[in-house]
Amino acid sequence: MEEAAFIKGVSHVSLSVSDLHRSLEFYRDALKLPLLREPYPGIKFEGQEAMLLVGKTALVLQAHDHHQAGAFDPRRTGLDHLAFHVSNRAALEEWETLLDEATCSHSGIVEVEGYGWMIEFRDPDGVQLELFTTKG
């Protein structure tokens, strides 16, 4: 396989959301993700979407006109959780304070034995999210 054919990273992650403006407010304001593109009509579906930036990866929020109601369940085939990398333990401690200020319920800092630390929480639709850093 030629080097050009190797996967270089993740381009974007798309999450289906029940309320685009509520989710956009959460990811933009509570998680401090910069807005890449304001809400616009869906490209490949009926509904609206917006884009935020996580490093060099786009996080796309998609609100389908005919979405199927139901609580997020990581046991269902599909997304289990989405983890965001932070630089170190001190940054994780800052995030703990920011989540508190945003009144976002979370696990607090939890050690992942021999590997790192994380904070677990959920978005407005109940999607499981993590802030994570490795030891080292």
C-alpha cells in the first residue's frame, strides 16, 4: 500500500441530536469548542447541522427532521462514548471546575489504573462523553 493511501486521522465525527440549538450551546459554551460553521440545511439528510472544531477534527451536530426519539444507550450498537484528549492532569482539574461552573453533572476525576485520568459526563441527549489524559 502506498503511503498516500494510509489513514491520516479522523476528519469529523457526527452526532445526531434532538435539539440542534441546545446541543450547539452545550458543546460551544460548556465545552468551549470553537464554532466552525453556523447551523445550515443538512447536506445528505432532511434537517439542520452545525460544525464545531476539536483540534483539527470537526464535530458535526445533526438534527434530523424526523429523528427517532429515545435515550442514548451505549449498549446499543453504534457509538459507546466520545473521549476528548486534554494535555495533562492539571488541565483535567481545570475542566472539573469549568464543568461545575456550567452546572454539568460529572464523575469527578477518576484514575484509569496504570494509564491516566478521566472525567465522565453526558451531553444534553445523554451521549456519554469523557475528558481524558494519559500519565506521563
